Amino acid sequence: MSKTNKIDEFINKLNHPLKAEIDEAITIIRGASNDLEEDVKWGGPSFDYKQPMATLSLRVPGTIVFIFHKGELIKDKTGLLEAAPKGKAYLKLHSMKEIKENKVNIQHIVKEWIKLMDA
């Protein structure tokens, strides 16, 4: 099974009120680069580029949270990332409208991570 299929299988089995929104956010992240590696780690879909980049956390009711593992390093001009403990940053999304309106911004964050890792 490919790593992408692991995420797809996870989403297919997921019983969550924001399932459609989660699927859309994952599609947007995937669209930022063909070079991302995907897996299911730490209890959710996870994306890597040279190092672990971000993992979806389903622990906050009514909110989709991507934990950017070294998010403090990302030059975020979008204002979407929130500082978190231990150098992490949170990308919190609440609705399909918010996700779609921030497609370019979400992809910008991913591309900034890739630039950082390639530097």
C-alpha cells in the first residue's frame, strides 16, 4: 500500500463531523507539492518533506488542527500559523469556507517549509 493510500484509507474510515473539510484541507496540502511524503503517524495524516512537516490532530472539537512540527522556522506572512510549545505552530481551520478561502495561504505555508528544507 502506498503512503498516499494510507491517508486515503484513514479518511475513508474516519467518522468525524468535519470529514469533508479535513479531506479538502488534505487535498490543498497535497496540491502544494508533488514532493511531499505522506503517512499516518501520531494518530493522523502526516506530511513530510526531508523531515516531518505537519500532522493532523483531531483532538480539538469543531476545529481541524495541523501541527507544524518546526513551525517557528516557517516565514508565515499569511497569519494563519499560531505559535505553539516546543517550536511548533498550529494551523487551525474551522469551516469549508475558511479552508477554501485560504487555499493559496495554506499552500504558501507548505512551500515555505520546502524552501526552508532546501536551503
